Amino acid sequence: MAAVRYETLSRFLDDAQTFKGVEPADVPDMHLQTTAGERVYICVQGAMLIEPRGESGQGSGDYPPRNIDQGELVVTSARAVFTGTKQVRQWLWSQLGSIEHSETGPWTSITVTNRHKAFGVRYNKEHQDEIRFSIELAVATAQGTRDFLIHTLKDELNSTRTQLLASEGASARI
């Protein structure tokens, strides 16, 4: 498990240091109309728009989110946009309040300063790490905190390396 996590973190660190998104034309299945200069970090088909539920009706709490719509999630250098069959939600990084990745399921809650209610997206568990990282990288790029993200990834990578070496050492002694 630690070896898989180490490989994933290594890839994320490399992307954090080099990846600047792709041109919208490089994402042929994407439906979102982008603005000039906007770069795409990830496009997820089959995402669910959700309303996180907590004790106050906001945030994740221990309650599963309510599904609202299904469609496409696009994370760009300027925003995240969900386009479904019934609704469209946009979260501008310049108005970001918070991002909360659930510990209990493959979903992320996003709040922005111009909306009182939190909404979010549910995605495939198999791709959850990639989607979450893409969101974090896009936000870090937009807000000028990319160096902090790189530092955090390096720390986590070193910690995982230490765990991996310790487990390999324990296996060698058996």
C-alpha cells in the first residue's frame, strides 16, 4: 500500500512542479465553453452535483450528501464548473471560501463567498485521488500557493518513503 501511495505522490509532485493545464481544444469530449487563457486541469464525465448535509445543513458532517444532478465536472485555472442535465454550478477560485474532501466517500464540498450554501461533486472512487489533486493544483495555481503545495507534497512523499523503508526493513528481518 505504501509503495502505491509513494508512486502516486511522486507523480503528483512532478505534476505540481510542471503541469500548467491543457488547452481546452485538447479535451475533445468537454462541453464547457472556456474563456481566453483558461487552462483545463481535469474533465470528469459522470460526476454528480451534490448538496452536502451536516447538522446545520452546511458542510459534510457525518451525513451522506444528497445527489442533485449528474453531468460533467471541469476544473480549470480559473474555476470548477459542473454542467448537468438540470443544473449548472460554477465555483470561481477568486471567490473560494473552502474546499473539503470527504473522509467517508468520493466527494468534495466547495464553498464560495458569493453563495451561502455549500455544494459539491461526487466522483468515481477509482479516480478520487486524481480528481482531488487536480482541484488542489488548480486552486494553488490560481491563488499563487503552488510552492506551498509542492512543499506539502515533498513532506508527504518523505514520510511515505520512511514508512516504506521501515516496512521493507521489517520484512527483511523476518
